[in-house]
Amino acid sequence: MRTRQANPLGPLPTSGLLGFSRCGFEADLVEELKDLGADHAGLVTDGLVQATSNRDPTTMPVFARDLLRVSGALEGLTRGDRIGPIAAHLRASAIHGDSLILLAADSESGRKLAPMLRSMGRQLANELSLPLVSQSRPGSVIVVFVDSTTALLAQTVGSVSNPWPGGIARLKMPHGAPSRSTLKLDEAFALMLTAAQRSRWLRAGMRAVDLGAAPGGWSWQLVNRGMSVTAIDNGPIKGELQGDPLLTHLRADGFRWQPPRPVDWLVCDMVAKPARVVERIALWLSNRWCARALFNLKLPMQSRYQSWLRLREQLLQQCRLPLQVQARHLYHDREEITVLAVPKRPRANSQSAAGEQVPTSEKLDRRRPKARPREPDAAPRPGRRRR
Ligand SMILES: C[S@@+](CC[C@H](N)C(=O)[O-])C[C@H]1O[C@@H](n2cnc3c(N)ncnc32)[C@H](O)[C@@H]1O
């Protein structure tokens, strides 16, 4: 085997797990993978981490944008001879995919490989008689280029892998949304809720509170799904959302304001000390002011994984209800992570996942004289656009 021309930072895996992270978060992912039971975990190159583990995780690690299982490595690929060796290796191995994806890390050097991936993708797909796809699924053969001469061959990890290859959430900025952080909530709903939860929990006619709402990107996502939103922020809400009948903007302190009646969703993007945010979220959930909460926590630059573990523990301790908690470092997150907390309500005769039984604000709010009429499904309101 020829040696690599470029110089990735770590040894090349030929098996085990391959994790994709935001650049600068590799150490957090390494620590988390070790904590999840990997015998060894380390850096491959910027934005790519490997772990020796025979067990597939059942959930995505917080600091992984994507997770794949490596089935082989090819080194010394040359400009005129990349397709042949990859195709030969795949044919000779036991990998029988039904679709093909070419990918590199989301790093400065990884992005420079984009023209090469574009030009060879179609040729490799033809050579293998596989469709070249942009969303990964179980059965996809994923070729991850570490550099221009080195490729890892990988496959998805059950249903854990991100449908957006490498976790790069390709979402279009919606026309009319007042800030790019609108994409963060869109991505969170796409990745952190199951399809069943999306159709049950994101329904027109539901009520939501958005703490730290300005300029309104998150509120826009909720209003766009037909929810009534109370936006709490001393700053201004911008754009078309300002006059929307579904939006009520209150200039108030998100750490003091209380809802007059329970809501279906609490979302919170206040830039504040994470322990303070967690305390507030725990209070909302304990008092059943909201059926579920989705919020951002800005983590310190050091020991982010340990910080998250402490914050998670704080949330579980301060909330008087047992919770199901999920956290992700999303593609649209920077120094923060996004957390979904849903009270568990075990059903007597059901083995269904915890958190599935949370009452909506209608059930919570016995005092409400008449429920706002709900639309039959989560379809967008006329004139509203959904992705
Ligand atoms: C990152 S921005 C929110 C962006 C928003 N999610 C969006 O999509 O447009 C953080 C916001 O939190 C607000 N904020 C910070 N502390 C707050 C508090 N105590 N009460 C209410 N809002 C607060 C700030 O005014 C700021 O508008």
C-alpha cells in the first residue's frame, strides 16, 4: 500500500466508527465516544474522529453531526487513478450498497475537495452502477475523502446516522424569516423529533412561548407552522412577523415572565449562563407551564462535554418530573448545543418511548373556556410556506 501524500493528523481507521464534528469540537466528541464505550477514540483530521467500537450506538452522540461505520481505507489514490481502486475495493469487499455518497469533512481542507468530489461522483456512480444521492440512508455506500489521496469507505449506523451526509444540514433560508437562526430550529425539528412526533407536536393551533425571541427567527418557524407564539424579548421583532396575528411580542425579562396558561412548546434562545437557563427550563417543566421545551445552551470553550454532563444532571435534578432529554450540536449551532426536554409519562399499557404522552396545552389548561379550533393536520396555513 502506498503512503499518503498529504498528512492527516491521526492514524487512518480501517474499521470502527467515524464521527463528524464541527471543527474545534473534535476533542469533545473523542471524550464522548470514549464515555460511550469506545476502547480507543482519536482524531483522524479536522472535523473527523474515529473510535474503535464493535457496538453501534443507539443514539447520535451530542457532539457528532454524523456517525458512520468504517469498512475500509484506501491510501495513495492519484489524480488519474482514484475511481478504479475504490470500485475494485468495493467489489472485492462484502459491501453491497444501493446508493453512493461522496463526502469530505466540514473543514477548510475538506471544503477544498468539493470540486474533486463533484467531478468524480458521477463517474464512480456509473462505474458501480449505483445512484449518486444527496441524502444518506441505510444501504448507502459512503466514500469519505480524508484528503485528495486518501478515502475511507463507510456505511450508515442503523437509523442513527444523519440523513444529511456529514451532518451538513442543507436547508434553504426561508423568505421572510428575520434571522438565519431560524434554520437552527428547523434543523432541530428535522433531526430531534421523529416523524410521528413532528406530526403530533407541530400542529397548527398549538401555543408556544419563545424566550429571547428577537429578531424572530425561531418564532417565525413556529408561526409558519400555524402556532400562536408569545415572543419574549426586550429587543425588536423584525420583518413580516411584526404584524402577524399569530404573534404576540412582549418586552419582558425571560427569566421572570410566566405564562398565563400552559403552552405546548417552550423554546428558548436567550444568550445567558447555561446553568441559569437550565434552572428556568426546569421550573417551566416542573410547573407544567409547557408540555415540552427546546432550548439552546451556550457552552464554555473548554471541557464542553463535561459541562454538558453537569448541565444535564442539573436539569434532571431540578425538574420535578422525570425527563427524556436529548441534546445535539447541530450544523447551525456554533458554541451552543440544542436540547430537547420532554417529561416522561409512562403509559400503563404501552411500551412506547418515554415522552410520547405529554399532554397538550388543551389538556393541561383545564381553565381554558374553549380550545382554539385546531386545523386537522400540520399543514401550513394558506400563504405560509413550508420547506
Ligand atoms: C441569539 S438571540 C435570539 C435569536 C432568535 N432565536 C432568532 O431566531 O431570531 C438572543 C436573544 O436573547 C435575548 N435575551 C437575552 N437575555 C434575555 C432576557 N433576560 N429576557 C428576554 N430576552 C433575553 C436578547 O435580547 C436576544 O435578542
